[in-house]
Amino acid sequence: VLLKGAAKDWPLFTKWSKDYITNNMGSYVCKIIQDSRPAYAKDQTTLKFYFDKLKNVSTLTLDPFIQNKPPLFYRDIKTPNSFFTTKDIQRFFFFHSIKDAGTLPHNHGNAFNILQDGEKEWVFYDANQTHNINGYQTLMKSNKEYPPGTHAKDWFNKEIPKLLKKVDKVFCCTQEAGDIVFIPKGYCHAVLNKSEVMGIVFETY
């Protein structure tokens, strides 16, 4: 589900910048990502070092959400909102990524992806193992063909034209700054950055 402009009146939309994140959340540990399989990235640093020193790489934090001690990022989220509360959130991650980077096909639990800045192209299909074995097998094959070290840009160029022959339905959308994308549990999704991007994701129960 693409929620157009749903976060435009949230504090993060006007407050967040590289300097703001560095000065207020700079101590958070983040991954240094050089491909489109961020879950496999091993090198880590702080957000301050990332923004001050590193170029042409991407990053994300990935932490459990502690309800009685929410992350500093959460103070810039408008609550209550129509989509989730602190009780709903399992984990979160802040992200910053460069143009033409992205994320290869993968799936996880329910998630709200909030884009603070930039533009991203999304592709989705049902890959729930329990009721869409064809989609699940397509995802598993993609994971083998595009392992760590490969890039979303290549997958978008090579696989999108063939995807409708492999799965029943394909959904696409363009996410712009201030938009929220909701990804249901089990839905495979891939992302290609059309510009430099920054935002935050909350995965819910």
C-alpha cells in the first residue's frame, strides 16, 4: 500500500538532515553497505563517522524496538498516528542510501517504510511460503542468482521484464519524500533508489 504524503506533517519531514542526524543520533551503530544485500553487511561504524567520512556507500541501523525506551529517531514520529503505536513495533532501522543503490528481492514481517527524502521505485509480489509456493520459489531462486555482492540495479534491468511470467501478480509504485509504503508479511519486495534517499522503517507484529 502506498500512502501518499502520509508523513509530511511528521517532525522528521522538516527536521531531518545529515547534520541533524549526525548531531542528534550520531552515536548509533550502523552498517556500511556496498551492495544490495544489506542484511549480510559486516562492517560497522557510527552514523557520525558515516556521514562525516564515508562516500559512495549506504547504511542502515537495525535494532529491536524497546517500548519503554524508544529510539531517539522515534521522537520525530507523529504519534498517535493511523498506522502503528509503540506497542505494535518489533524492530526499526534508519537508512540512508545513494542514487542507483537499493535492495534486492527479500521479505519479512509487516513493515512501514517512511521516506523522508528522495525517490524510490518499488516492485512487490506475494512470496508467502504457506499459500503462494510459486512466488516463494521465485524469491528463493532470485536469492541464489543475486547473492551478496550483487546490486538491485542489475536485477531491475534484467528481471523486471520477465517477472510476470514467473509470478501471478506484480505490483509497482514510486515512493516520494513524505510517502509511507506498507509491506505485508510475506510479500517479496525490491527497491531501486532514483536519487539519494533517507528514512526509517518500523517492522510491526
